[in-house]
Amino acid sequence: MSNGLPGFFTGTEMPDAGWWEALWPDPGGVLTKAGLRPDMDVIDLCSGDGWFTLQIAKIARRVVAIDLDPHLLHVARQRLAESGISNCALIQGDAYNVASLAPEGADFVFDFVFLANAFHGVPDRPRLARAVRQVLRPQGQFAIVNWHQRPREETIVLGEPRGPKTELRLSPAQTVEDVEAGGLKLAHLLDVPPYHYAAIFAPPPAAAR
């Protein structure tokens, strides 16, 4: 989500494309490592300009990309069109309201919800986790990719410090605490070099949506 809009998440403005693409040279590899598979229906939450959305759409069966910023959704739409992608819908909306964003008559439950580089800026993180749980299938997964809790001056990309302010960064333990407070359970943690980790969550066993 982008700064300047009501409801934007602090410190999650879309970065300059040059260093962002240098940081993520293999977004498809990150997604596969996090658990994305070809048979999945997926939400890319706070999808920004579609850098990950495009790669999700190349792997998954169906994708819904959600962001608050209409300009970034426009950029994402162009990116997808240039690649001939036809299995992705883009929706403008607040991430907290993800369960209410379904088009009329749509099947709005998913196998995988992906959130990259935004969770640190969410004011009420358990609330977001509860919202995501509403749209997950019983065996679904919520994958959060976060910056490690390192000083910003240590996370260098293309010769400059990058990423959110140091004080906004979350440790894996903080992320787990907040998401589990929202009713999901940690499945596993992954390191995502050079500066990130992925925390993968799932509904509790036998939990009803």
C-alpha cells in the first residue's frame, strides 16, 4: 500500500523499481520456497506494482491481487498484460476487508495468501491475520515475507541502505506472536537471503473457517 492514501500501512510505500528488482532477482524461486504450487488459488495481498503478482500468476491456477493504491494496480495490470497473463484479477481494497472484496457470485476461498514487505507497517496485525483466516481453505497457508530485524544501514542494495526504518522491522518471534493472536498457527520459518525471512502459517487443525 502506498503512502498518502487513507488506510495506507506505514513504511510500505512501493520502492524504486531498480533496487527492488535487484533485491528480488528470482521472485518465482521465493514463492516456490514459501510453498506456492501450480494447483493453488492465491491472493497476493498488498500486491503493489505486481512484481510478485506476475510470478504468482505464472505458477498458480488463479490469482487475485489486492491493493489500496489504484495507480499501483494500473502498473500491475500493464505488467500482466505485457506477459499475456489471463488468470489474475486485480481488486482495489483495504487488506483488512479482504473477506468482503469478493466479486458477486465468486468463490472467494484460497489455498495461499501471500504478503511481502508490508506486515511491518500494519497497525493491527492480529486483525489482519483474522481477516486472512476468513478466506483460507482449511489446508491453506498464509505466507508473510518480512525484512529481518537488522539496522537499515546494514541492508544494502545497489550501494545504499534500503527497506523500512529500523524501528518498524519485526523479528520472526514478533510476527509469530501477532499472527497467532489472530487465530493462525505457525507451520514453519524460512530464511530468504539476503535480508528477509518467510513465516508460513495455517489454520489450526480441524478449524472451521
